[in-house]
Amino acid sequence: MFVNYDGSVLSYVASIRKYFGLSHVYNDDPSLTKILNEQRPEKVFVLLVDGMGARLLDRKLPEDAFLRRNMLAAPMTVFPTTTTAATTSIRNGRPPCENGWLGWMQYLEEVDDIIIPFRSMGYYSEVVYDEDIFRRYVPVTTTEEELRRIGIPARILFPSFEEDGCEDLDEMCCRLADLSYSDYRYVYAYWDKYDSYMHEHGPSSKICDSYLEHINYEIENLAKNLSKDTLLIVTADHGQVDINRFYNLWHSEFDPFFSRRPSLEQRAMAFNIKKGMEKQFEKLFKQCFENDYILLNKAQVISSKLFGDRPNHPRFEQFIGDFIAIAKSDMVLIYKERGNLYYSGQHAGICDDELYVPIIVVQNEKSTDADRKC
């Protein structure tokens, strides 16, 4: 098992859920639980910055930067180290194996298509579905939904790709500051641009370094404008690595083995192999990629508890296929006929830069309504 889920980011989620009286499947984190119990904040706000891994923060920001000064811990995230799996798990405290939300592209038998769950469209087919098709068949319940059911006001805040979303991080931080003076006791906010910039330019680029400094500035300003009874927790779903090499499986020597196109993620790729060809595929794959990918068959994936150590979703075995290939280097496997073949930055593998995420905790005891700048 590459991730110890008891002690991962989900332990910090467990502390939050415990504080609000919700059940939790993992042991809560003692350090965060202590802060919550001692400070007894009326409101808890969670701001998740997509891609902002702890190792990146340590390298890119000075020690006295706001985000580093307030970092409580840097636990592992879930596997795969990707937004679909990690944000879903962080929003309900359960591991990917139990939620069934495993990767960017997952096969859904009802439509016989490999779906992008967050976009309700086919990854390869590009068919657009007229409903939230994946959530219909693989439903999940979030912490904010559970809180509302027991009468605790809770809400979410997203970028502009969602209705009533924020155009930029400045707007999101100002709206969070405003919400801290409202009746909402729990807010989950998600910001995506840092991850997008790293995909395009690579996490080592000057553009991404500059944007991370901007994030640090905006969140420090947010903390100054929050009500004094609000605890702010900043975290991430995963980090990223620079990609320097790729291999395209499209029409390669591997293509004849596939009974279905690859799914899940480029750095955590699921393969469905034609019956009787499994051993031949495994031998060839390891010959070609043993320095860059770990290949596990279905039985090994299940026994390793790679996706979590809770009961598996009924569709889990279908989703993982016959093999999972897990990236451990700066290389990425792709399966593309055309278009932009690969991103300069990627995630979903098991490199440290992908695995570790920050837990940043801030409570501002000085702010009053008169001090607000937003």
C-alpha cells in the first residue's frame, strides 16, 4: 500500500467531521482536533488549491511565507494523486475505493463509454451527455450535504465553470471573507488555476512560481479579512511533476492487447486486456517501462489496498480493469490519436511531489467588521 490512509489527508478531514458531530471512517488527526477543541471556532472554511503540493511549497516559497509559516503538517493524499479521486475523498472523508471516483476517465457500462466524470462527456468519443451521467450511477454524499441535513448551514464555492462561480482568486477570497460574517458554519472552496498553469507550463516554470506567490499573497490577505470566529484550513488534492518524456500507446505494439481503450489517468492507467494475452502483455510492459511504471494486476491492486482500505465500491473491480500502471518517474504514458499529446506538468503517480499535500491552519483573532478590506 503506497498510502497509509489512517494518517493521510483523510485523517484531517476526519477531525473536521468529528468537530461537527459527523461520523468518520478514519482516526482523526490529534493536532488538528486539538486546535479545533481548544479554539472552538464557530465556522470552519476549507480552501483547496488544486495542485498545490507540499513539496512545491517547500521549494518555491521562502520559509517565512504565509503558507509555509502556517503549515501544520504535510500528509499524503489519496491514490491516485488526482483531482477526481482526491477532491471527492476530501469532500466526504472516504477513500477512492469506497467512493468509486477513481480518475479523470472511467468506463461506464450503461452508456458503453469512457466518461469524464466531472464533465459528463466521453473522453475518447467526445459525446456530451445531457445529465450528470456519472454521478447518476456512482453517487456520493459530501460533508456539506450531510451538515445541511442536520441543520448546520454549509455551502460550496467554485471557479466560474460552475454557476455563481468566481472569476479569479481575488474574488474567491473576498467572497470567503464575506461568508465568514454570514450564518454559514462550513464552506468548502475549490480553486483550479494553479493546477491548470502547471499542466500547461510545468511546475518548474517561472509562470507557475509567480502564480504561487500570488496565491500566497491572496490567502494571507483573506486571513486578515476573516471574522475572528472562523478557522481557515488550506490544503490541496495533489502536487505535480515536470514531464520530460512520453510514450504514445496509440497504434503501438501494445494496442493489439487492449479489449478497451485505457482509462483512469495517464500516470495511473487502467488496462483491459484481451483474454489469454495477459501474461504476454505483462512481460512486454515490464520490459519496456520497468524503470518508469509499476504494473500491478487486478489481484495485486485489490490486495495492496492501493485505492484505500475500506469496502470497495460495487463497480471498483470493473473500474480498475485487469492491470494498473503507476508512474514513478518523469515519464507519462498516453493514448492519443491527435491534438496536444501530453502536458508539461502531470500528476496521478507516486512521486513525492505528487503525493504530499499541505495542511495549513489559520485563525485570525484580530479581525473585526471595521477592519475588512474586501
